Amino acid sequence: MKRIDVLRVLLDLAVKMEGVIISNLGFPSRELYHIGDRAENFYMLGSMGLASSIALGLAVSVPGRRVIALEGDGSILMNLGSLATAANIAPPNLTILIVDNEAHSSTGFQPTFTAGVTDLEAIARGAGIPDAVTVFDEKELRSRLEDAIKSERVSVIVAKTEKSWENAPVIDLDPVTIKNRFMQAVRSGLEG
Amino acid sequence: MLEKREDVIDRSIVDALIEGGIDFVCSLPCNMLAGIIETIEQERRITHIPVTREEEGVGIAAGAHLGGKKPALIIQNSGFGNSINALLSLTRLYRMPLLILMSHRGGDRNEQIAAQNPMDEAIIPLLEALKIRYCCISRRAEIGSIREAAVDAMTQSEIRAVLLEGELWDEED
């Protein structure tokens, strides 16, 4: 399974279930923008490691919206405390999807510690999130992710992928435009 | 029963936050902030999220803003250093509002912890280098500035910092 396959499943389910996505910077955001730009995608351009934190703040603030954080193994390893916070605050509308290719793919595939002995699902469980699972193929991903987005519990899905990247263009949106259209989409989703 | 002076100060700081529109707070503790954080925890008008690290609080506050909240971060000045990249590449880049209320540790205020002193020396030059507008509160009469800083941060979509000086709690009646 490639990262772009994970993103296609994510986008398909997010559109169907009216979920909003907070996307980690670099190639994950670029690929997501490439396959299906929409106002409900918030593309991070900096602040690596904070996708789950932004998603948590949003999920707590708009309980009527399903919120999905799109993380990588490198980014979640920068902010493992966010899993403890997510476990304890436990917004029922929060799903954390971690694309784990065991490398920093946006900077040349330098290995992360998930290539070694580190297990992100076990870390999530240890942080206090029992709804944590690792998936290895698209079919399992689709079924688990759909359940996670629907469920009334905070969930973590670790999707193991190949070391792949698409030749996706740089996001040519102004940061303030990304924010404004996202906020408007969040608001209109609540009214609708 | 007469309220303790410290409690009155903590309450008026929280009231100033609320009057400034703040309805969402991420916090990390400090001795100086203990009463403020306890007051916020009991305050129904504010959603309070204790966080594991200051940078995480910047991210959560950004998410709260995306959801229409008016966020503040309550931290020690020592922890400000943990949040700088996120303040610039998230909060400022996307023009998001954030009020940062910091206890100002170190200096000559009978600081018991030597590790607080280097950041005490650096905090004002750091804020200036980052072009974050700030004010220092050392007297009760100045607590109203917290409301103004909050209003400015929220209406201008900027980061504003407020440093709470130790003298604030030492001031004689």
C-alpha cells in the first residue's frame, strides 16, 4: 500500500461522512491537495508535529464535526504527548490516522525509529487510547477508518505503507486562504 | 469570610481574560499560576485543556480558533522557548489570534531555581526579536491591560503576550 492509496481512502470517506482533515505538512498535504483539494482540508505548511494537536483543539471546539488528523510516523514521534492529551480529553469526534512509512519521506526517506523497535499502536494504547489498530492493506484500512470516523470514541489508526511519493505540485494557496475557506466550511457544515 | 489577597488577584486576572473574550485556554502549571489555573478549571465560560508541552498548546489553540473559539495559552516564560517555531509557522503564518499569559520567573524576585535565570534574561529580547507585542503586569491596577491585550489579539488576529511579574502578588494593600 502506498501513501497515495491511504489518502484516496481517507478522502473518499471524509467526503462521504462530512469529515474535515487536518493534514501534516510536506508530501502528505501536497498529495492530498493533488488528488482532491477541498475547503474541508486544512493543509499545514509548517509546525511539524502539530496535526493531532490542531485536530484536538478543533474537535473539542466543534463537537458536531468529525475531525481527522493526518499524521506521519516522523511527525507523531515529534509530539507523542499529544496522544496522552487526546486519550485524556477524549473528544469522541477525533480520529488520528498515522501513515507509517518508517521514514521522513519529504526530506529523502531518512529512517525513523518505527523502522527500528518502536510501535506506534502500542504507544497509542499506552497513552490510553484502546481504539488503536495497525493496518497493512486498503481493504482493512477502509473498514477500520470508516468505523473510527463513525465511532463516538477517540481512535488511532496506523497505516503501514511503502516508501512512496507522488510527483504532486507544491500547494499554491495562500495560508490565510487555506484558513479562511476551512473555517467557513466548518461553520457551514454545522449550520447544515 | 474575607478572601485571601492572592485569590482576589487570581480571580480578577481570570475576569480580565473573560472580559477580553477568551473562552478557550491551554495551560501548563507554574507555582505563580496555580491559583489562576485552578480558577479557570472551575470557570464554565472557559474550555480548559491542560497540555504536555507548550508547543502542543499552540497547536490546540490554533485548532480551537479554526472552530471559532478565542484561545489563550497560560505558561511559564521558561516554556515560551518550547513554542517558538509553532508560533511563527502556524499562528502567525495563518494569521491566527492567540493571547499568551506568562508567569515571569527569574530575575531578582527571590528566585529559588537557578535554571529560571537564563530565560529571564532572554524573554524580553526574544519577544522583541519575534515582533510579538507584550506588556508586563506588576501591579493590581494594571490587570485591565490583560483584557486589552486579549481584545487586540482577537481583533487583529495576532499573537499578544502578557508577562505576570512576581511583584503583582507581593503588592501591599
